[in-house]
Amino acid sequence: MGVVLPTDDVLVDGLRAGDEEMFACLLNGWSGSMVRLARSFVSTAASAEEVVQDTWLAVFQGIERFEGRSSLQTWVYRILINIARKRGSAEQRTVPWASLVPDRDPTVDSSRFRGPHDQYPGGWLAFPERWPSTEGEVLANEVRATVAAAIQSLPIRQQVVLTLRDIDGQTADDVCALLDISTANQRVLLHRARAAVRSRLERYFAATGVES
Amino acid sequence: MTCAELVELVTAFLEGALDPDTERRFIEHLAICDGCETYVDQMRRTVAEVGQVEPESLSDETRDRLLEAFRTFPRE
């Protein structure tokens, strides 16, 4: 996870008391996810930034009333989604998350597998190459940049689910509740996102030719 | 279960969401298939690498505006 933050009790007290350093940490830790989440409801990057800004202003107003029935992050993200939905419908852009029909194409190109008339239909034609470890700092940075670029190029809903799950570390149940999507849809979006990032990493390692 | 089928079930497997029969077939396949074992390792590795990505941030202007708004927000 990108940033290690204190517990919710500490965060809430800090927000109430006006702890600027802690608020800066929260901004750094959550803003990326919040922008992505907002971007899935509104039409432009600028609009998404405004949604995030309005969300924080609403959080300053509402933090006195926060009761801790959900995590602080979930509470903040719910506020964001409400604001983003309103703005999205004003922009006539909102595609309801729940109505998405999952894409059924395979996540690994079918040319990687043996055809129906082969002795082993559906088996690998050639096994995936093992990847090297990335202990060296230069390689680790390149891998990180590759992953970041891969995430950016995903469809926005996949970006959001991947970010919430694998960067923010939220549970599947939390993400389903937050986005009001079914468990199955959540998993399809997550799987497609991870498979696409894996595939990008595979191309990266193949191109660098580093042996494991 | 073929390799082409297994690769589509990796996330469900990692979430513990496969039904017992499918999970058994998944594990049996994995035990005898180096290609799929590598694939599953790579998906785990991908999850770990995604977790290492630095979160993006807001534009400096929005960030500064929010820090200022927080600093001057009226509190009792």
C-alpha cells in the first residue's frame, strides 16, 4: 500500500483539531484513488478534481458528525460518490455501475493456447517465461513505472476497482458496497485489470531480456 | 480444466471464491502444470507490484487550495 496512515481514531481527531500535517498525509494517500473514482462518474479530469475538492470541503463540514460506523475512508469515498453522481448526471454522463455487462473476451490471448483439434486443447503452446526478481533499484523503478502506465491505460471502471482493492487494500465486500455492484461484477473487473497489468509486465520483461 | 480455463479463474481462486469442486480441479491442474503455476505466481506478483505504485495526486493548485481551506476552516 502506498502510504501508511494512522488509525481512524487518530485521523478523525486530527481532522477535527486541524492537524495540517496529518491532513497533508491523507491528501497524498487518498487523492489518487479519489480522482480515479470521481473520473468514473464525470466527463473531464478537471471536473474530477473539483469533485475531490468538494468532497474534502464536505468532509471538513461533516467530520464532527462522523460516528465511525464505517471506516473513515469508506465514509469519505461515499461522500465523493454522492457528489460525483450529482455532477455526472448534470453532465449526463453517468453510466450506472450495476448495469455493466461484463466483457466475456478471454484475458489471455487465445493464440497462446492449443486449438480445439490439438491433442491437448486449451493447453499452453509455450509456457509463460518466469520473471526475474526486481531487487535492483533501477529495475524496481522501471517495473513500477510500467505498472503505473498499465493502470492508466485500463478502462476507468477497472482502474477504480484495481485501485480500491490492490492499492487502497479495501475488501471485496467494501468495494461492492461502495460502488453498488455485484460480487461477480467486482471480481470480473478486478480480474481483467490484474490480467491486463500482468500482460504488460510480461511484455516489459520479455523486452528487457533480463533472465531470472 | 484446461490452461485456458484456469487463467480465467485465478482471481476467484485467490479470493477463495471457487466452489469446492472447481477449486479441487484448479489445484490438481496447478500441481501438474508448470505453465499455470508460473501464471498464478505472476498474477500474485502483479498484485504485489500494483500495491507498490505511488498514488497519483491532485494538481498542485487544488492541493494548495485544499491545504489552505483546511488551515482556515472555522473550528470551535
